[in-house]
Amino acid sequence: MENVLELQQVSVKFGGLVALNQVDLTVKRGEILAIIGPNGAGKTTLFNIMTGIYQPTSGQVLYKNQKINKLKPYKRVDLGIARTFQNTRLLKSMTVLENVLVAHQEVNKETVFASIFSSKSMQQKRQTIVQECMDKLEMVGLADKAEQLAGSLPYGEQRLLEIARALATGCELLLLDEPAAGMNQSEKRELIKKILQLSKQYHIEILLIEHDIQMIMEISDRIVVLNYGQKIAEGTPQEIQNDPQVIQAYLGGEVD
């Protein structure tokens, strides 16, 4: 199976603190890969390395066999990598549709001159962009709420809106940082359904950090476990569930 994203012996040091220590990791075509581990294990640092917020102290980050160690975050978005964050970062006084529009790459390319002297072709282009953003809202089940204010949505739907906004960048690899945080069980069930749909129906590779072990065991094709900045295990949910190192370092006992 083709590797989409690959980390080779990646280390990250902040002064004397080793946040990641020679981590190897691959995201394969068509899979949902989960990253788990206790607080402080290095999970968010790993996401920050992949998305360009941090650069590795040593090692390589490859996307589709291209070395991207020094690429800025927006350049990585151009390549097809997008993410959400632990805390919602919506523009809550703007509508649901407007929140998705701001992430569309073509919206940010319109010049002041083109905005003032709007031609027929420009108007058609705008209509196309709006339709593409509506399509992304449809993918996460929010198309019927396009004109509502983002801040008026229930928390679970705000999380889905963040995913739609990431999709509007045209991403092929989607990184979800604790997407189920703060959700109730009903909202989690809907989130699981949408993530599986994005992966299997829309062929988007998914990499997620999540603390809900039951959700991880249900949704993931593979799981990578971090502890104190090191990868201590990797495998299928069944393999991870029965790994003695994982049970000792993170799970604290057997998973039902």
C-alpha cells in the first residue's frame, strides 16, 4: 500500500526537553490512522511537525515522496495537508457558509481590482466556489444550516464545521486533533459516521489524535502509540488492545 505521509527518525527538542525521539511513522493510502498516548506523549507536537508549525530537529518528513521539512504551513496546505485543532477556532459571528468560504484557496486569490469591476466570468467563478463550499457542508451534514451563524451551532456541529472548513482547502490528507473532545455520545456516533464516510466514500486519508479509546478501536485501521515522545507500539486495534507495553503505559488495564 502506497505511503502518503512518512516520518523518518524524526526528533524534536526544545532546549533540553525531547518532545519526540526518533519517531518513524507512515500514513498509507486509504487508511484511518490513530495516534494515542497519555498527556505529554508528543501527539500534538507530531501534528505540528506534519503541518509545518514546528520543524524537526533531526529526521525527515515526506509527503508523496517529497521532502517537506522546511515548507511553511500554507505551502503544505497547497500540497493537500489540512488539520483541525483541539479547541474550535471558528469565526462565530460569521455564517456557517462564510466560515467554509474563508478557507477556499480561490477566495484568497481575488484581487481588489477584480472585486470592484466584477466581470461575468468572475461572478461565475464565485458561484462555483460557493457551490464547492456547499458540497463540503453536504459532506459533513451541515448544508441545511449554511446561513446560520457558526456560533449558534451545537458544539458537535461546530466540530463538523471545522472539518468542512479543512476540506474546503482541497486536502487529501486530513489531520484531526481530538475531534470528539467535549462531545456527547450521540455527537460522537455522528462524528464516527462522517469520518468513515470521508475515508471510504471520498477517499481522504485520515490521521487523528483521540483519547476516546472505544472510538479509536472502532474507527481505526491502524494505531500508533506514543509515550514520552517515543513510539512504543504500532498495529491493528486488536494488536494494540493486547499489547502489554500499551496496557502498562497508557490504557492502565485491558480494554473491553
